[in-house]
Amino acid sequence: MYDTLTELIEKIYLGEDATIEFKKELPHRNSLADEIAAFANARGGVILIGVDDNGEIVGVNLQELTRAEKTVVETCADSIDPLVPIFTEKLRIDDKNVLKIEVPRSLFVHESPNGYFTRHGSSKRKMPTDQLARLFQTRSQARIIAFDEQFVPNTDKDTLRKELYQRFITEGATEDEIEDLLLKRRLLVKAGDQNRASVAGVLMCNDNPDDYLYNSFIQAVFYLSNKKDANYQLDAKDFKGPLDQQIINTMKFVERYNAVAARKDIGRIDYPEYSMRAVFEAIVNAVVHRDYSKTVSKIRLFMFSDRLELYSPGALANTVTVDNLRYSQATRNELLARLLSEITLDDDMRKQVARRYFLERRGEGVGIILNESETLSNKTPVYELFDEELRLTIFAAKSS
């Protein structure tokens, strides 16, 4: 918003309105959080630090500019629920320092220290109960539209990389046809008079989905012990990029540390700690079923000396429980599931996991995880739910 300096200066000259707020200096954290949340709950906007109420550019000194930027980022993380993914930029206007804080229109409804605010004209207003209820109904929490089909603010067709979205549309389509095909596949969705990338579109067809959907990546850590201890941490990686690439990279991480014992009594027989087929099913399930509206955490995989733990944000969907997981089939992200079911695995991965596509949608995944893992370790994997986060524990097989 107001991407060029000329455009921003013209906007300053016109004064505050529903999309721009001036602050002579950085306000108190709670007040700042209310301002940011108000923009996110409305149509988005820009806050300028170093401009007074009359539109005069007064600036802030360089030391204060750096401190202000740090405070803004911390405020968004600590004082707004859920977190608002703002963009900050240090600018020089009329030889004075100004901090630009760009707040996108959000997919969520945000609460700040003094309640729920929205933007009315050139000021923020606390939302009355009926307005707040309507906002919840039209945004992600209501689930009127599946979350993975909702549009992502500040995106358009160019947010989707051609090489990635061509996997899902008719081969040989002309440029004029492509946008319609992307809309039909729900990789793009209509938002007013604009076409925006959907959540699934960003997750599958953008090289950096985490730039738009906070924490939409997989974190993997390997410990040379049976507990989380930095002194025994051997490796840690954050796997970002399109979801299918995240799955492949996480598989390679597990394979690297999947210790293999061998017995030579009747030829050589290898006995890995973990079934890679089971691990693949577990990672795919985590990616497909996680709640991407939960921005406070990412999918996390921890490998210990005696077990593997996989955490996926979000409670179980619909009527699924930990006890009936093996027998129930409910998909939180139906569009993501369809897209992953259309992508073929390469030959090496196909042999390793005994399937052709990332997802085959036969409802066999949990059974494969439980059966394959128990066959190796003689211990049944355990699913547990903690504060709307699902944890799967797969126990390592030990050579006798």
C-alpha cells in the first residue's frame, strides 16, 4: 500500500483517513497494538511514525527509528492475538526519518489489549457485539468458507509461480485462459473486484508461503538423546517452500538419521529404526490436516534416540477423536488434499513409500503408520491431543 515515495507523500498531504494513521512518535505499546489490530480487522492500512496529526513530517532520530521498529515487531508478537504479519520500512522523507508500518487486511479477527477494534474514518473504534459477531462470521473462525479456499490479502495472480501452478491446470492453456483455470481450481479466488491467491494457492504455488501465512513450514530437529537438550542437538532445519517440497525435504531429514542395523545370519537384512513409509504418511497427514489459521506454531518434528515426535497445530476435525483416528476420515483442508493427490512422486520416493501420489485418499494413512511402526518396534505409535495440537509419537526399533 502506497508503494512509491511519491504516492506516500501525496497521501500524507491529503491527511489521515480509513487507510492511514500519523503518529508524531511511537505510542504506548497497548495503544499501538490497538491501532494495528484495528487496521487488520478492517481493510488494512499504514501507520507512519514521525508524522504529526497535521501531516507535518517531523521525523525521528536514527536511534529512535531502530528502537521503534523493534518495538513494533515485538508488540505484534506479544500483544495481538492472533499475530498480525506487518511489514515495516525505514524511509527518508524531506531529509527526515520516518517508520512506515504496513498492516494487511487479515484473514482473522484480532484482539488487542483493550479489546476488539476496527477502523472508522481516521480513527479506531471498539467494535460493538453485533459488529464483532458479523466479522467473525465473515472471516476464518466461522468456517463458512473452508479456510484453505479463503483469499490471502495483498496477493494476486503473480503471487503464484507459473512453474508450480501449471501442475494443476490444463496443459497448453493460453495466457487468456490461465486466470479462469486458476479460479476454477480455487488457486485464485474472487475478493470483491480483484482476484487474490487462495490459502491453498499460496501453500502449493509460492516459493515462500511463510511470507503470507505465518509459520506455514516444517521445523525438524535431531537430538542424540531421549530429551530436548541443546547440548545434544546435532541438527535442526526449517523446511519452507511449496508444501510438497516441504514433505520431501522432511523425509530426507528423517532418512539421514534413520539408523539402520543389519543382521547377517541369513544374508544381510537391514532393520531401520523407523518405517519410511509410516513416516511419509505421518508427515503428509500433518501437512494436510493441520489448522493453518493457527499462526502461533508450525509443524514440528523431533527425532530422539528412542522415538520420533510429530506435532501438528489444530484440534482434530469434525467428529474425529484420538480413539477413532484409525477408522475415521475427515479432511480439514479439502482443496489441499485434492491438489496433493494430483502430484506424482519421483521414482525413488515412489519405491520407498509404495505409492504413486503424495496423497491417495483411501483412508489408509493412520493404519499404515500404526501397523508398519509396530511391526518394527513392537510398540504401537501414540496419538495425543494437547491444547489443540496433535502429537504423534513413533517409537524407534532397536536391534537385538
